Amino acid sequence: MTSTERIFATPPSVKLGAVALIADGAARNFVLQLRAGRFHGFVVRQGADLFGYVDRCPHMGVPLAKELDDYLTPRGDLIACSWHSALFAIDTGLCVGGPCTGQRLTPWPVTVVDGTIVTA
């Protein structure tokens, strides 16, 4: 039996899909239903580099995107919270502007194995 409780981490080796699912300079939402509960995360792709984060703003604890996969600023250089305009560095998750400056997004470790994004 699976739980509907929200969880904030995933086990390693969960296959998310091909790297090609995420365009270079874009982000994609992933929702995983696990036995322990439902996980919400997103992955940002910058060239060969992938950065995964739990989809939860440290300011209010809400998901960052109001619209599916809409995690980046128009220039694509920062992660943006759609609710309160907090801005985060893509490579570190550090809030560099807005109501939670100095706080960080929770990392979600991901890697690539044979062209597939996998939780680490």
C-alpha cells in the first residue's frame, strides 16, 4: 500500500527518463509515487550538467512553479519561485534574492547513467 504523504527524498537508482526529456537551459518537474509517499522534485539542465532539487521553496514550503516546468527566470540563468519571487543559483540552490536570501533549496541528487537520468 502506498501513502499519499509528501516526502522530501528518494532512494537511489530510480530511473527518471532520458536526458533528452530536458532541453538544454530548461527544467522539468518529476513527481514520484513511492511506498513512503509522493515526492515532488525538478531537474535543471545546463549542457551536460544536471541539478536536481526538491520542489519546495524554503520561504513558505510551497512548490516553486505555478505552471508545470516553469522553474527558471526568462533569461534561464536563475531558478525562480513563482509565488514570492525568490531567486536561486542553479548550481548551488542558494537564494540570491527575495524573501529567503541566504537559504537554500534542498538538493535532490541525480546523475546520468547510459543517457538516463537516475536518482543518486
